Amino acid sequence: MISKENLKAGLIGGIGGLIVSMVINYYILPVPETVFANALGNGISGLMSGFMGGFLAVKKRKNGNS
């Protein structure tokens, strides 16, 4: 069951991943046809990975597996 705490931690981690990934890929590693397409694509992947990281960390902590 998904709790509010899991969703909140996942959203915070996802937003952090989105921002960091977009900034790095916009200014440092532009590869696709447009810089914005690269930043957006990597930002979305950062959002997903950050959400899952935060969600699983809270779930693990709640189960007592710290």
C-alpha cells in the first residue's frame, strides 16, 4: 500500500533528479539534435529514478530494514 510519506519522498527525490539531470545535460553534455530535447529526456529519467529511489527508501525504512 502506498502511503503519503512514500509519495512525498518520491516526489522530492524526483524533482531533485529532474533539476540536476536537466542542468547537467543542458550545459555540459548536449547530445541529441536539440539541447532542450536532451535536457528534457534526461530530466524525465531523473524524475522517474528519483521517485523510485525515494519511494523504496521510505518503504525499506518502514519495514525496519535500515
